[in-house]
Amino acid sequence: FFFFSPPPPPPPSSLFLTQAALKSKAAFVELLGRQVDINANSGIFITMNPAGKGYGGRQKLPDNLKQLFRPVAMSKPDLDLIAEVILYSEGFRDAKTLGGKLVELYTLSRQLLSPQQHYDWGLRALKTVLRTGGQLLQRRRREGATVDLAFEANVLAQAARVNTVSKLTHADAVRFAALLTNLFPSVEPPTMMQPELLAAIKEVYAELKLVYTEAQAKKIIEFYEQTQQRMGVVIVGPSGSGKSTVWRVLQRALTKLGLNLPFYVMNPKSMPRHRLLGHIDIDTREWFDGVLTASARQVIKEPLSVTSWIVCDGDIDPEWIESLNSVLDDNRLLTMPSGERIQFGPNVNFIFETHDLRCVFKFLYERNLCATERNDVDDE
């Protein structure tokens, strides 16, 4: 006869021990055999993104973990107040008026422009415009420019135009320009910026024996501006519309201007997830890098003066794009299946090249500005 005793109960989780120590106001807690000091003012909070229909690749919070927390209701943010505070912190003197105008611009755009899937008129897009306006204002001040109220309005309108126009369809871009003119009547009309870059782009067109077009050159400059503002940029358009031409011409043009810009191209859809993001060998417990993680290790070795691009050319699938959630937001952090984390710097950009946005979920186009390559997308 063989008698089996029941297995011992699982040890309490580190989270449970930490919560118990906070409730008892203990000075320390024992975690993994070590005594760790506890700050009595600390707390544990979980923010959850939707999991279910429309958000593939996500899982719900386990019930045993959910029991340790209580839900907290969230109120709708006051966009006017948030815009005013951020503008004041960025150095704008007329922050109350300008913040209200910018919020009104985005509210009217949501109501009057066509309901495209990749449009985002929420708080994340608004904060990006505010931060960009602050950077432009500080740059002009360092250059010695005189900053008055009219100049502040001009800078903020320029930031709104730079961060918005490239993702709009042709008809919506015209409507957005009209709204911008109505809310900021004193703002000067936009002019083609980056003259040195434009001259280098023309040289690259001649070297590659391509026909130079003003519309495509404008898209290239818009794409360059987005790489300066965002971690990731999506280039959208059908096959043969010039998506690859946009970033390849820009890369050659920046190289002509003396910038070192290595790039790594891959098709994530052409390989299984473990080949893309790496995996742990079941027998030896040895870690093997995937194509994307190996490229990530290369780019983080570069100095900050070298800008690197990781180009994902192919369909965007929720099963692998979800792993880049924390990469594309303000954290710039890639967490691998082994638990190792790769911290990207401001000199790294993720470029996504795809033909449509049907499988792109909201978290992606909230974190990226989508540059479309054709002007007849209004029928979609």
C-alpha cells in the first residue's frame, strides 16, 4: 500500500504579504527570505486595459488576484484644466485661453471630421500636442526669439498641425485647416519647413532615379517630424503606394546630412511569436533571442547621438503587437518572456508599415501617429 499525504498549501504571494504588512503597519516584510523595509505611505494599484472583444492578446485579471483589490470608479478628465496646467508648466503665459482653444479644436474635429478608425482626439493626443508646443517654445526662446501672446498662439497651432495633419485623409485635412484658422485667426499659414532636409531628399530622388513629387516629399517631411515626436509611427497605404519609399528616402537623406541612422527590417507576420520575441528552452532553461529582441539589443548599444529604426514591414497582428504596449508609451520598456527588460532611449523609433488598420486596436493608434500615403481614402 502506498499512502500519499496531501500537498502542502501554497505559500502566500509576495503581494499578499506586502498588503498584510501595510495593514498591520509593520516596519518590514519578509520576501524571498529577505527582510524588506516598508514605507507606510505606499500603496498598490492596478490599472487595467479592456480585455475581450476588440482587444486581442489580452487576458483578464485572475480571480485570486482580483480578490485582493477593490474597484475604484474613475471620473471623466477635465480637459480644459489639464491643458491649462500643462501649458503653464511649459512656459505659456496665455495658457488658459490657448488651452481652451486647443480642447475646442479637438472637440470640433471629433464631431465634424470623418470617423476613421485611426483618429484619436482624446487626452493622449492632446498631451502630445501640448508637450510638442512646449518644446517648440523652449527652442525659440533659446534661439533668442521674442515671445509674446501672438507668438505663443502661433507655436501651439504649429504643434497641433504637426501632430495631426499627417494622419488625416485629404478631405479631413482641409476641414482641419479651416477649423485651425477659425480658432487661431492670427496664426500665419504654414510653410515648407526643413529646407536642408528637403534639398537632401531631392538629391536622393535623383540618385534613385525616382520622379520627384511635391506631395510625396511633404509626406516624407511629415514622417520625419513624427519620428521626432513619437516612439512609433505607422505608415499606412496599399501595396505600391510608396510606403517603403518614404522611410528609405528619408534614411538616405538624413545620412547625407551627416546623421548615422542604422535600421533593422523584419516581417513579424512571417514567423511564429517565439521566433520574433524569443523563447526559453524547456529542457535547458536557456534563453534564445528572437528577431525583434536581437535587434533591440543592438539598438540599445548605440550612443544617444545615433538614431536607430526598427521597421516592422507586414500585417499588424494583435498577438505580437500587444507585447509592444509598454514600448510605445512613455515607458519605452520591452519586457521579454524571460522577465528581462530592455529600456529604449529617445534615439530609437519603431516604424510599422501596413496596408490597413483593421487589426490595429486603440492602444496602438493612441500611441502612434499614422501617416497615410494616398489621398483617396475617403471612400473606405
